[in-house]
Amino acid sequence: MTTGDPEAFVVPESLAGERVDRAVAMVTGWSRAEVQAVADRGEIEVEGRVVAKSRKLAAGERVEVHGRPTVAAPPGPEPVPVDVVYEDADVIVVLKPAGLVVHPGAGHDHGTLVHGLLARYPELGSVGAPDRPGIVHRLDRETSGLMVVARSETAYDALVDALAAREVTREYDALVWGHPENPRGVVDAPIGRSITRRTRMAVRTEGKEARTVYEVEEWFGQPEAARLRCRLETGRTHQIRVHLSAIGHPVVGDGAYGGRREGIDLDRPFLHAERLAFAHPATGEPVEFRSPLPPELDEVLERLRA
């Protein structure tokens, strides 16, 4: 293998077809989790371009690693209730309530979904990134609904690859202000960190690609609102909330993106991950899960229908 510094190398035939994180881990001696943390910060380039950790390499490509790993201390088990919809040796499907943070982060060192999962499934500690074991996708704190968690390293890799290839179906139930001009549509607009408010996201030309497909399921007149089914084609932070706000129809109850208004009393965004479908990472068989609206959202619809 041709190498320069330990953090730069040319991909040999023996690593052709490998994911970036696997190849870099083999070359540097870092753990997969450490490499993934560096990739998540945008510090790995292939042929001069920043790439995702799941990107497959070709022989002869030059890989440059510009950062070093700084992995947070792994969380421990805590008695956080976890509503498990399905489990087997490879995957766990959970129903996350609104108000529960998925994994530790700034201001949330304890009491997350991950802490509860580790108490129930201690083997998760060795799956994926140490600071967010088993987690392959997330839901916002105030969004409820279905999530799949990887229980084995093989399942973790397969689910991450499936998400990157847009082979996982994630559909959401949303209530928005106003009536969209078209009953069906696609919001295709890049999303990046807001310049003015760093805790929020915004549509930005230099952001990451983001696509949300929506279809109106119900119209309401007093106040004017619409119930949408939204499907993620990408998975950016706050994606549905940002996209719907950008087209002038913010999610009802979403104070961060203009959705908290008089007429509908709701102290959380009306956004629920209702359907989750994917190929099982061990068997390849299609699996699908659905979740009804939680009572506080269902009650809002009943009042509007009345």
C-alpha cells in the first residue's frame, strides 16, 4: 500500500469496495467509532472531497484524514422507560414519546433513550458509536414515533447503509398551518445550521441535500390547517419542520419554526413518526411497523373535525 502520513493513503485493491470508516480504521488503527466521529465532523476526504463514513472506496483513490478522534465517554444504564414495539437478535423497534432525548449531548448527559436501552440491552454498548450505541437515526426531542435501533454490529452496518441508500421508509403524520397550494408536493432544499440561531436549522444553499415528500390527507377550515403525510428521502436535523416552515406551512405547535399560534392549543410540534419499513438486516425480508397518533395529537384532530 502506498502511504504518506498515517492519516493519508491510496486505497489498495485489498480495500476496494470497503466503507470509508472500515478502511480508515484498518489503516490508522483507530476504532470504527473513533473514525466515524471524525467522518461525522467532515474531516475525511476522498480525492479532495468530504465524504460520508458509509461511502464505498475504489482502488487507487486517495484518502486524507484531517482530524483526530475525540469520542465522548460512553453512557451507562439508567432506569428510563422504553416502549419496545419489536425486538430480535439484530434490531429493536421502539416507540419514542415526545419530550425524550434520543442520546446524550449538550445539556442532556442523563435520562435519554440510550440510557434506558442500555439498562434493558447491555450488549448495545459495543454496537456503533460509544456515545450513541445502536443509534442509526434519530427523532427530535419533541417528535414522537417509531425508531429502529441496531442490536448487533452487522445490523448497524446494514441499517446505516440502507439509510444512506434511501432504502428505509420513514413516514410522518404532521399538522400544518394553512392549506398547501398543491395536495401533493416535494420540498427539495438544502438544510444547514442557521447563521443567526445556532441551535436551529435553516434552508441554505451551502447546506446538505434534503428532500421531503408530502401529501395532504385532511383539510380543516376553522382554523385553517391541513394534515399531511410526509416521507423523508433524506434525514437532516429538523428536516420536516424546516421544510414545511420554508414553504409557509409550519408544523402546528412548533415554537422554533413559527408554528405556535392562537387557534390550536398544543405545547409540542404535531409531528409523529407513524410508519417505518425496511429490509431486515439479517434476513433481507421486508418488515413494516405502524404507530397510531398519541392521545394529545389525536385530541387536536377530533376538535378540528368537530
